[in-house]
Amino acid sequence: MISFEVWPLGVSQNQKAQYRRVSFFPSLAWEDVTLKQIEDVVRGDLPKLPDHEELYRQVLALGGGVHQENLRPIFEAMLVTKLPPPHGPSRCKYKDRFNKIADSIEAESDGSSHDDLEVGRRFLATLTPEDRASCHYHRANWKAIADESVRILEQLGCCDQENYKARAELSDLDDEDRRWLVSLFDDPIRADEDEYSNGQHRGCALRFSGASRAAIHVDYELLSREIEPGWTYVGGG
């Protein structure tokens, strides 16, 4: 298949339409071509494209365009005991131990399905106080950090992420703990009771901290949906 990319008049201040042949093999590449070369390939005259604004209006009238969603993260003071175990702590000092446990469980299952969370549960059970004391993540005062994160949620209620972050930066915690506190809102732990999509190393530290609850990113709230004005008209033959 031969593919062409067509940029109408008026896109990015183009003074004329631009035509390119798109190659996918052996690698993605673009080559300038003329309208005549495209017409030779498709064996016929192509209709003249209107300028960008008019073409874009027609695209939108036909239901086209890309919808841009404006989302706000929803934070919850989640019980630390509900945080899942880690599922693949790649930056953990004891990741080799985790991998050995995973290999052992896979061998036990003899190829049949098994509970992936069991690997994390067994791994957590192996962590001694000495192990945790030597871990970068566990050395922070996570009880104080978690308590402060919950206090911020209760004070501000539902608001923008930047508001939580700004309040965390004003905390009286020492510099290192304040940095971890800010991270709970700036690069938040995203988790439910079954898995993490971010922050499993901090989640592991929280589980051993003695904290009751911590600020966790649990969902998004849709604030608005807009049509994204940027787009590309692509033709193929």
C-alpha cells in the first residue's frame, strides 16, 4: 500500500498545500511529492482541497475532530492496609529476592494460573527490620508524611492537584519528608486494592509505617470536553 500525507493551505502558516509520500519500511520516513505524482498513482484527478479553516469546518460538521478531555485527579484518604502488595519493584534494593519468589511460585503452579498478588505478599513477609532500615524508600518518616497528606485532603476538600501540591510545599516536615509529601500529590501513588499503576515502592514503605491512611490517587473527574483544534488530513491510495 502507498500512503500520502496532505497538509492543506493554511496549516502552520503554509502558503500552499504540501504533499508527502509516507514510507513505513524499513523505517518510517516522509518524502516530498507533487499533486501530479499522487494523481499518477491513483490514476485520476484529485478534487482541490479547500484551505485549512474551511476543510476543518467541514470535518467538524461531519463529526470529526479530536475531543480533548480536561480531567482532575481524585484523591482519597485510603486505608494503608488496603494498599496492594508490590507487583514488580524494579527499583527495589531486594528486587532479586522478589524475582526468585516469582520464579518459585511459577514453578509451584506448574504452568497453571496463579494469584500474581501472592508474589508480593510473600515478598513483604521476607522484609526484616534490618532490610527496611537500609532501604532508601523506607527511611522516610512515612507515618508523619501520610498523616500530613490526609490532613491536607481534609482541609482542602476536592480541588485541583496544584492546590494540594502547594499546600504540601508549606508543610513543617523536614526537607526530605516534605519532598516525599509533595510527591504524593505531584507524582501520586495510583492504586486500588488489586494493583498499582504508579508508586508501588512508596506503597510498600507505607504498609510498614504504622500510618492509618494516606492520600492516594484513585480516579479522575471529568471537568470539560473540548475539540482539539490540531489535526492532520491523511490520504492513501
